[in-house]
Amino acid sequence: MSVAEASGEAAGKGANISKPAERDISQGKSGTNPLAGRGVFADDYRESPSWLDDLGPFTAVTSDLPESADVVVIGSGYTGLNTALETARAGRKTVVLDVGDMGHGCSTRNGGQISTSVKPSLEALTRKVGAEKAKAVRQEGVNALSWIEDFVGREGIDCDFRRVGRFHAAHTPDHYEDLARTAERGLREEGTEAVVVPRSEQRRELGTDSYFGGVVYTRHASLHPAKYHRGLLERAEAAGAVLVPNCEATGLIEEKDGVRVLTAKGEIRARDVMVATNGYTTNLTPWLKRRIIPIGSYIIATEELPPDLVDELFPTDRIASDTCRVVYYYRASPDRKRIVFGGRVSADEVDPRISGPLLHRDMVRIFPQLRDTRISRSWLGTVAYSFDELAHIGSRGRVHHALSYCGSGVSMASYLGMRSGQKILGLAEGKTGFDGMPFPTRPFYTGNPWFLPWIVSWYRWRDQQECRKALGTRG
């Protein structure tokens, strides 16, 4: 999968060092939403994640910045909180900073889909790093999903975690053949559990005729991303971590015995610093920013739907995605009252009031049954890719990092956040398959993906041409 394909994936990443790009227009001057009740926008339309509708505010956060800590974690998403949980439970004084509210970034804005995905294939990785290392890297995708399932159960986090499986749909007959071959090879070489579904049986998985069959990855899972994040917050605080929202980290000064962290609320000295900023990485860490490709991903949630319609569209309650280069991903909400539909709708970044109707158009193309359904929520988040399409974990001196989850962030961000905590503690268990992998950049790249609109436009055009050709020859 290419960098451009990242534009369609939101899998929930660690956050955050800068605020999301959208504006809050949920209330106009009269106290009502200016778009509510207009066109495809429902009467209760807001530009906030539907996941947050199920949660009240997290009020137990302290705003006081201590003078020192053993560990300062920058970013309060899945990565940062799992690191903080490890170090705080081990008795290390741990402080978590965020530029905004706790978890305001992609950890509460993703689609709640969990796969075992490591983007490069086993064959491609083997050519690059050798067979043993390639298998270790690919296995970490499986490990991450297994770990988060065990973690959620062990911690008793009520976040609707379920192994529902994922239907990956083919947008052309050729892509169906490719999926079938890939599934067979994955089972043979890596033990990947997958079931090939021909187009004639597609409706048992998904209520649409817009695809040409697909593959069900039976072990993939879903959860409620904001409930999961809330569970992490509560457990990190209970473990003794100090949570400091609205406190931007503005500078890191490494010294002989630690790191001085400059912030909007003053200075704090730390023995170790964990950078958990992923798609929100800034010039606080220029070396990391040069290696991260931030990409906006957009999601809508429908108004409440009749139960029989949801049953028709998602009869098995699986999560879904497709083989387009600019990917769409979608699912029923955990309560099966709404459809949550995400993807990339423009070559450039746009406002949720623009992306919402465009996503609605694409949703209706796949599910004509939703033609008269309106949008209740529209939002965006920023994911992160790397030039080698791999996650990365490591350290430079006493500044540690884990980021670049490339569309598989719910489990991988959590897992590598946990492993980072173990590394900071000096534990052998912190070892991962990603250790020692070079973290590439490109000449003259400084963190602004100026090339992305061109790539996305080209891939979107190719997707459209392939779909038209396939639909024109469909019997």
C-alpha cells in the first residue's frame, strides 16, 4: 500500500502536540448550528466525533505542572497513556502533557477498527531486511491485536471490544482475484485466517452490490475508541500519573542527567521523555517531523437508522474497507443505531462541513439505501505515515518515541506505547520486531507533505477509471 492510500485510513493514533485543524461551528450566534437541518445535515448536526456523545467530560484532570518527574510523556493518546500506565505502575513519577484536552486528537477521532496490518508484505520486507527480521516485524501486527484484546479484558475497560472480523471488498474483478491470491498466500506463509467471499455471496457480509466480492479477515476487531481512551485515562490517573491538559511542550533541552521540558505552563525536568505525537508532531522534535507524513482523514456518522436497515447493510456486524487506493472504511456504531463512514474526499485538506457531504455522496454510492439519510456528525483527525510504511519505535538519547502507525493505530499505538514504557524502565520485555529499523526521510522534506495532493489526485482518478470500467462490464 502506498502513502496515498493512507489518506483513507483512520485507525486511531497516539496524539497530540497540535490541535486538530477543523473549526468548531457547532453553535452559531443564535445558539443553534447554522448547518443543522439543511441539505444532508440532520437537525442535531455537529462537527465533533459521534464517539464523544456517549461520554461526559473527564473532570479529574489536574492542571498543575510539577517541577520534576521521572518520565514526561508528550501526547495523551493511546501511545502516551499506555507508556504512562507502564511507568506509573512501576513507581516512576510520570507526567502526561497535551496541548489541548486529554485525547483531543485521533485517539477519540478514529473509526475504531483494529486489524493485524503491517503494510509491506512479507515478500517485500524479506527483500529489504531479510526473512527473520521480516517475520518479526509482520508478527508484531498480530501481537498488537492479541495484546489489546487481553489488555482490555484484564483491565475491565468497557469499550465494546469485539472480534467481529473485517470484510475487505474488491472494487474490481481483478482486485478480487488479487485478494484471493493474497489470502491463500497469507494462510500458507503466515497462518493468516481469511475467508474468500465471491460476489454471488457478498450480501451475506455487506448490503451492497457495488463491489466484486472480497475477503473476510476473521480475527480483526472493533471497539469504541473514545470509551477505550477514557478507560486509559482513568487507569493512568489511578496509577498516579499527573495529567496536564492545555500545556504545550515548546522545547526540549537535553542535559547530562536528563531533559528540561519547556512548556506553556513553565519548565519541568525529567529523567526520560516520551514523544507520543504521531500525526500531530511539530518542530518540537524536528528530526521526527522530517520522518512523518501527516494526513487528514475524515469521518461522518449518520442520524439514527431503523434496526432492519442496519441489519441489511451490516448483517454480520463486521467492519469494512475496500481495495481502492484512496480507501474507504466503515461500520455500524457499537449500538447499531448509526453508520460511521470514513475516508479521503479531497486531494487537499478541507473543512468537515465540506468533507461531510462528499463522504455522504460516496457512502450513498456504496449503499443506495442511505440516499435519504442525513449526517448527524462530521469530523476529521490527523494520521501519520512514514516513507517506508512502517511503525517506528526508538530513542535519541533520553528522548523516546513511538509513532507512524500507517492506518493501524488503535492496536499498534497502544502496543508500542506499552513497549516504550517497558524500554524506559529498562525491561527486556520492551524488545520489539521494529527495533533497529532505520527511520527514513527524503531530501529537503521538513514535514510538509506538499506532494500529497498530487498523489491523491492521481490515485483518485485511477480508482474512478477502474470502477467505471468494472461497472461497465458487470453482468
